[in-house]
Amino acid sequence: MIMKCKKCDSDNIQSLSVIYESGTQKINTTSRTSGGGVGFGGGGLGAGLGGGRTKTSGTQQSHLAEKAAPPKKKSFAASIIIILIGVVAAYFELSIIILLLAITIGGFLGYRAWKYNKEEFPQKYQTWLNSWHCNKCGTIFSVH
């Protein structure tokens, strides 16, 4: 059985995971440069040498791979930062109310992230694994 697009009936389809993997590349480069110069000024003749090194790293991604990216888990970073701000405020005796507010807000955000990662993310990821892109009409559809 040949799978086809649900909208235009084309068999020119690819899974989102294949599109994402083939359209995403990691980049790591290093460059070195050097130079020299000679000049004449009020203090006489001067010379200098210099050099440098640059490193570049990151990810290069096609627009289609970005569109086909898997869902992401929620981060706990915001909740941790908010709680740390409260702890620092309490340490410097600024206000116990700030600490309690930070623990409440940070705890709430952390709970929401944990709940999403536990309950919603697995379903979204599974749907992504079963999703396809039609290369003819651009439709993304899921097969269960």
C-alpha cells in the first residue's frame, strides 16, 4: 500500500523526522588570522604584529526543517531563576514577601512545565513521529 497525501492524493511525501534530520546541520569552524603593519608618526617609525582566532558554532537549518521540527519539552529555567531571585532577596534581608512570592510563582511555573512534559509532550512527540509532509501541496498530516 502506497501512502498518499490526504489533501491532494500525491505520493510525493516525506516524514517530518526525515525532513528535520536532513535539513539540520551542526556547524563548528575555527579561523586564524594574523597581520602586521609599519607606520611613521611623531614618535618615529613604529611596527606591530597581531593575530586572532575565532570560533563559530551553531546550527544551520532549512525553512522546511524548521517547519518540520519536533515539539520541545518545557524548560524549568524560568522557575529556577525566579526562586533564586527570591532566595537572594531573603539572604540580603530585602523581604520575606519576595521570597514567598518567588517560591509560589517559580513553583507554579515549574509544576506547569513538569505536567506538560509528563502528560502532553509524549502525545505531541508521538503525533510528530507519525506526521508527514506533502512535497507537492505542503500539507502536513498525521497517520495513526
